[in-house]
Amino acid sequence: MAIVVESGLGRHSASRATGSRMPQFRRAAGICMTTGSFTFLFALVIGLIR
């Protein structure tokens, strides 16, 4: 599992004006993947304790 963090410092304001939704989808996918991983690990630990 890899977590990618983009600072956005290297971007130009002109590239944001293009209306590209790809960075938003990447951020949402990353949040969902991280949340899902933590949920899975939490459920696994709870299952091992019981």
C-alpha cells in the first residue's frame, strides 16, 4: 500500500484553469483506499481479539 502526498507547489495557476478533475479523483481515491485499509485492519484486529 502506498500513500502519495502532493504538495501542489510546482503547479502553475494556468494548469488549474483547465478544469481537470483528475487530481480531485486521485485525492478521493487515496482517502477511500486509506480509510478502507484502516477499516479492514481494525476489523481484522477485532476479529483476532474475539
